[in-house]
Amino acid sequence: MTPEGGKDFWNEKAKTFPRYEAGEDNYEAGILRTIREYGVDFRGRTVLDVGCGCGMYTIRLAMEASHVTAVDISEQMLEILRHDAESHRLSNIRYVLSGWEEFEDHGCYDVVFCSMTPAIHDDATRRKLLRHARGWTVFMGFAGRMSSNVLNGLFAHYQVTPKVFNNGPEMRHWLEDQGISHISRLIEGQWVVPATREGMISSCTAMLMPYGVTPDPEYLKEYIEQFRTEPDKYVETTDYSIELLLWEK
């Protein structure tokens, strides 16, 4: 993760951010299957995971790769990743607490992996990806649609115009301008994310922070009750469009 919202924002998000989930029938397992279909092979490779978050993909990559360097601006997210890696007895991950612009490493990697990170946002940060890539680069970014049933009402209540994230098409246009041959695939669907009462309150609070909004705690407690499906279980659904981009050096 990265500058959007700053380190405090991402540390707060760490409390409810997606982490590694075992199994082959979940979202991230499906994404990796799609990536492999295009010829990307993580087995025995070195991987740079930019904006790794809590390690939703990092753990899976480390199970195949020879070594993974995991970079994130949030120490809380890296601690969660470290805990999950240790519980799976993975010792081939290097944890780097750093923003992407500040990341200092002169090495090249067989695969550079970037999933939904706002760290890659301009010419300099994109060129930095190219410098570290020896083989494949995998990039996933939003493609204009990210609509949460929980957040939509809060944005309306606090008169916030949410930012439209379009970093997938922006990266594709940049690649085209650079004459870099690439594969593009649009992925659309819906995330269904359960949370505890405390978790949903924390997530909503964190998402309003970048807009300068501190929600009223009592209002928030009352508001989220419409999303309760059973005692202490609340469900958020988010419709998304994601652009997957792949290119090989």
C-alpha cells in the first residue's frame, strides 16, 4: 500500500484489510490462476511484491517462489504478513517497510507484482517498476468502478464525493505511450466481506479519514445495523471493475 491517505490511514486499514486465506475457491486464488494462464510462472522465481499489504497474495507467492521481497508503507500490515508467514513456516520473505518512491534496492526480480496499490501513480513510479523487472510484471488496478453498499450511504450522509480510482486504464495508456507490448484483461465482480461490528466501524472510519471526515460514533453504530446479518456479523458488498495488465521484458 502507499501514499494515498498516508501511513496512518494504512495502519488503521490494517485492522480489517484482506490477509491470506487458504483454499483454491476464493478471489485471489482465481486471480493467480488467470495470471498463470498467460504464462507467468512463479515457481522457483524471485518476486518483488509492491504494496503487499497484509499479504493476501504474498503468502501464496512465497509458497511457489524461491524468494519474495514484500514492500509496504504500513508497519501494521507487515506485522500481520510476518505473523501469517511464520504460521505457515515460510522463511523466504524479506519484509521492507518503505513507500515505493523511497524504496532503495538495486536488484532485479524475475516477477514484479503490484496489486491495487496507489503507489504506482506517475511516470517516475512506473519507470521504477521497469528498472526492477527482469521478466514479467503483473499489475492490477481499478478500472473506474468500486461501489460499496456500506460506504455509498456514508459518503452521501457526509456529502463526500468519493475519488474514482482508474489506475488500471491509466497504466495501460502509459504502456501504450511507451510502446510496451502488454496483455490487458478486464475483471468484474463483487466482493462480499463479512466483519465484526468493531471491524466495520473501524473500516468505515478509516475510509472517511482521507476526506477529512470524523464520523459521529453513535451515528455510525446505528447506521451499520442495516448491514447486520446475524449477531456481531456485518456484511459489506462491493461491485468492482479491475484491469489486469501483464508484460514481459
